[in-house]
Amino acid sequence: MPQKIYPRSKDRETIYLKSVISNPNIIVGDYTVYNDFVGETRGFEKNNVLYQYPINQDKLIIGKFCSIACGSLILFFFLVLIL
């Protein structure tokens, strides 16, 4: 797949997510799209993936042909059990 950002020529609210992700711990499959009609579509990492700290080495893997809606949040959490 070419590194095309917008799947439709006149639609700037929908993007191919793989083309705008820079975090190596976020892996996105080809043709997965994200739509944001409220904010900045290219801000997915910052605005929609929360609490993914590099020190934890968490990975987010999103498959091919997925569609992620505006307002979707992906939360990472760390659980500590003290026995």
C-alpha cells in the first residue's frame, strides 16, 4: 500500500491511520481508517491513545481493514498487586 493519507480525495476527516503513526509501539494494518470530524485527524496518537508510556514497552496492534470512529479512546493501564 502506498503511503497515501486520505482515502477519498475531498474528505479531510478520514485518514489511513498507518500513514500518520510515528510511535514504533503502535502497529497499524493496511487500509485501517480513522475518522475525526471534531479535532485533528493526524493527532490520533496524542488524543486517542492514552497512558501508553514508553517505559512500560506496551504495544498497540490494530489489524487490517479496521474503521475507528471519532471519539474512540484506547487506554493502557498498569496493575500492581501487593501480596
